[in-house]
Amino acid sequence: MADYPFTEVTTPNPDSKPQKKGQFGVALEPEVIKICGYALLIGLIGGLVAEGLLELIYLFTNLFFYGKVSFAITNPAYNHLGWWVILIPPIGGLLVGIMVHYWEPTLKGHGIPEAMEAVLFGHSRMRIRVALLKPLATALAIGTGGPFGAEGPIIQTGAAFGSLFGQAVGLTPYYRRVLLASGAAAGMAATFTAPLAGILVAIELLLFELRARSFIPVALAAAVATGVRIHFVGWAPLFPTPAFKLTSMNELWLFGLMGILMGIVGLAMIRALAWTEDFFDEIPLKHALIWSPAIGALILGVIGYFYPQVFGTGYDTIRDMLNDRLTTSKLLGISVAKFWALVISLGSGTTGGVFAPSLIVGGGIGATFAIGFQHVFPHLVSNPAFYALVAMAAVFGGIARAPFTSIVFLFELSHNPNALLPLIVCVMVSDGFVRLFSRDSIMTGKLVKRGLIILQDYSVPVLMRARIDQIMQKQFTTIDADEELRTVLTTLTPGSGIGLMPVVEKDGSLVGIVEAHDLLKIEPPDHHFKMRELARQDYVLAYPEEAVDQVNRDMLLKNIENVVVVQSHGSRKPIGIARANDILQLRRWLMEEETREVVAKSKA
């Protein structure tokens, strides 16, 4: 197998053929300008939807826990209902179950898997019922004590609005995906005043690519949605923290060690959620979609009686963790309680996001980890709240398989630049640990159960990394266009394996192609035919500097497998030929490249 020098690729845009004049539209198609305009509108809608959902959550929280009609920000943990609080969550669970059973099954869950499924398998189409009912179901679930964050449902709702808008204006499936991701990014950005995290969550969980024609509209939508959020609540960080600082670079070892612990926690959360989903799916109840959420919510009510901090989004609890306001027993108790409250409630079939709950789970355990090591290394360990901040990102990064989103998200929430290095170390260790032991993330587990194959990793396709002149066959036979068939047949050696042969003029310019089997089809009386009469035109004309990906697209569009590479745009002289099999060999080379070292080590 040849060694393909991929680093020599210089074509500016694999989607476009090389052009003689002008650069407009080569690196970015002009249609993106229109898509950016649509994305700005989606960002505005997403920001308003996010604000509306948060207000609805506050309304239901006040109504169910305090018996008043108010949009004031209220924490359900401060209720005075006593034992009666156990009965509040089942009300929301029952109402959500009714909505899921009778109106919209995709309301079940935390929202992002459904958006992923729409992107990868549904041509980026989402129903209007999702856009209308998801916010209501989420507000009911969280407003009655559901231990969820609002971000997952807001992401799904924003994605639904983006998809619906794309369908309304008649966009292609690809650009519907871009608007769907724009809506999702807008929802995330507006929920937490975190534009960069909104962009990254769209890239890591929905777009599965980093290309200008999708990245630019998504970024603009996130920026507009953030502007909407700032208009309502200002620019202050959602979770203000002290100015954390490492005691020394040696402390990074502790953050790396904590990354392994957070990986274990993330792995446990993925497995526990999968188990509870299976458990509630197998409950032998008629109309289980209705009753399962109510049963899960009843268990939540019991947990919440002892640890009321598990109720609702838990933003106040996160602030307490990040400012050292909780004792060690409270930190650990709340984290464990939130862990089980989340997996039981979500596994039972209600709706809500996993982002905020995972922050509480990781924050409490991370702070406890730091307090424990402070007794052993008092001069090495800095503020336990610093560890809480980093652990929050590490848990979500591991369970969602979105490490960059997690790093940027916690940085944006805290506005603490000193946290970046520990965040990178801990989150990447946690993410690697979870990947080592789990094929699926918390985002894809449900989809895998439905038989769908979801890969959250992406790379530059090998066909974009090579030029056609790097895989073409340079040794080939040409035939003179004026030569007669009988003369050509006398020069062909039986069994020589001659395949594709360009037919050329006296000056070497291309006329067409023939193959050996074409020549053998002609009956003996017709051997006087000249080769220009037999030459076929079913080939793709390519130039040496073109990316294999573009040539392969042309082959697919024309439904042909023959390629003739000519010298330049001004000359049609063939310098190489290629077939579909040559492109397959390129893919094979990549497989060998990725596995060669592993095989070598195993032999050693």
C-alpha cells in the first residue's frame, strides 16, 4: 500500500473545483449569507423562548410549593410543607405522563437525544408539538420539584423552532440542520448567558462537524440569544465565585486524580440511568407512560423530604457549593441524593435537563475530595470550592461526551480565568476514563437502545485529506483515436489485466475512454471501426490538485466509476486514471494507518 502524503493538500475548499478567476464563493458559498439572516431570527426566538420557559418554571414553583401566583425567582427547597411535600412531585409526573402518552412521546427524557435523532435520522425535521409542549411539560416537571435543569428542554425547544423555520422556508436537510443547531445553541446560550458553550454544545452534540457554513450561523444565533438574556438579567455571572488560584503546579496532579473519580461518578450515572429506564419500561402497568413518571416522582418526593435541595434546578445549591457555604456532610449528602433523584426521575419517563443536576453531583463530591486531601496535604490543596467548580465540569463532560462544552461552560459561568488549566486537566481525564469503559454517553444510550448507531467523534474524512493525483494510476495505456479496432486488438496481450484506456488525439488530448471488454464485444466483421467511434464518455474529468472527496462526489452524482486526470485546465492530456476501487484503497490505507501500531505492539 502506498504512503499517501496527505499534508500536501492545498485545495482551499473541497466542495469547489479550482477556478481560474475570482475567489468569491470558493471558501464559503453565498447562500450562507441568507442562512445567517435566518439564524439571527432563530437566535432572537431562542432567547425569548428560554426566558419564557424560566418564567414559567418560576410560576409553577410558586404555585405548587407556596400557593401563590408569582413569577418571582423562588427556591422550592425553602418550602414549609412538611410531609405534604412528598405529594407535590407526583402531580407534575402525572401531568407530564399524560402529555407524553396522549400527545407527544418525544417529550420524554432530557431533550438532546431527540434533537440528535432528528439530525442524524430524521432529515432535521421536528414537529410543532415539540416546540409547543416541551416548554410546558418541562415547566410542570421542574415547577413541581423535578430535579432537573432547564437547559436540555430549552435546547430541544430551540432546535424545534429552528427545524420548523427551515421547513417553512423550504431549506435543504443540511441547512435545516444548521438552523436546528442554531436554535439549540441559542437556547443554551440564553439559559446561562454562555454564548461559547452554546456554540460548542451545538458542534459537539448536533452538528458533528466544524465547517464555516454551519459554524458561522450557529455562532450568530448564540450571540443574539445571549444579548436577549443580558437584556433581561444583565451580564453578571450566573454562579459568581471567589478568585480561585492554584497553590502550585503540583496541585494539578490532584485535579488529574479527581478526574478519575469524576469519571467513575459519570460512569455510574450513565449505568444507573440505563438501569432505571429499563426498570420502568418493564413495569407491568396499563398506560405505563402515564403512571411511571408519577411513581418516579413519588420516590423523588421522599428523597426531597430529607434533602429538599434536590428539588428544582438547584442553582442556589450550586452557588453555595462554589462559595464554601455547605458542610462536608451536606456536600456529600446532597450530591448522592441528587444523583438518585435525577436517575430515578429521568428514568421513569418525565422530562428535564441533566446539565444542572450533574453540576450538583460533581460539585459536592469534588469539594468533599478536596476537604479530605486538605487533612493530608494542607499546603497543597487550595479552596475546596475550586475543586467543586472543576468537578462540575468533569462530570458533565464525561456523561455527555462533550468535554470542550464543559470546560468553556464552567469558565463562562464563573468568569474565573485561573480555573482554565485545572478544568482542562480534570475534564479530559474524566472524559477519557468514561470513554474507556463506556461505548455510549448519557446522550446516546437511549438512541442505541432503539437500534440507532450514534458516533459522537468526528474527524476530517480521509477523502478530504488527499488529492486525486495521490491515488491515481500513473501507468496506463492510451489508444490513438484514429487507430482501427483490428489494429488495437493485435497489440493487446490476453490476460495482461489492461483496464481503463484513454482514447486520445494525435496531440494527446482526451477524446474518451474504452475498456478491454468494450473491444471484445465487437463482432469480427466490424473490426474496421476507428477508436474515436467506440470511445465512451462515462467518465469524470479531474485535475491533479482536486480533492478526492470532490471527485468522488462527481462520480456519485453521475453514477459512474471512471476518472481521467488531465494535465491542467488548458490541456486535456491524460496523466492518470482512477476507478472507484482506488478510492476504496484510500480508506483501507487509513484503517491500516490507525491499526498498524496496535498490531505491531501485539506482535511484539
